[in-house]
Amino acid sequence: MKRFLIGFAVVAVLVAGLASYLASGDPDGLDAATRHGCEITETDAGESLSGECAARSAEDHALADGPLADYAVRGNHGLTGVAGVIGVIVTAGLAGGLFWLLRRRTQT
């Protein structure tokens, strides 16, 4: 079991670290649907929306300025793989800790 978990961890870290560079920067289906009906204009400050669409009333998430926001490390999109690896490690740590806390304990 120990070898399986180590192998699984290695594969998860490799996939997160390497495959994340292949991710598309284009908007996903939800972004595209909420922007339907608006015209997008690039400005120095970012994107500007004009017209009628749901995206005009959207606000940034409370953690939008966080160190791993937008799948990058402190805004550096060249470190997408590092952000993926950090995400895998944090998720595995939280899941492992939760499983450890909730495990069945045999009575002796």
C-alpha cells in the first residue's frame, strides 16, 4: 500500500506540474456564456465590458489577489506548473489529514 501511495503521489505531482502548462488561457464555457451580449475591449487596466451581459455585474472573489490566484504564483503565469504542484500537495495534505482524523479506530 505504501508503494502505491508513493507512486500515486509522484504521478499526481508530475501531471499537475507538467500538464498545467497545456491548459488553455481562453475563457471557459461559463465565462463565454456570461459575456454573451457584451463587447470586450482591452485597456491598460484590463478588460472593459460594454453592452448587456451577466458578466458586467460580476465581482472579483475575495481571494482574487491571493498568492495562487489565476493558476499562477504571485501573478507569474510562467509558474503555472508550480501552482499546480502546490495545489496537489495542499489538497493531498488536507485529504490525508481528514482521513486520519475520521479513520476507524479498533478497540484493543
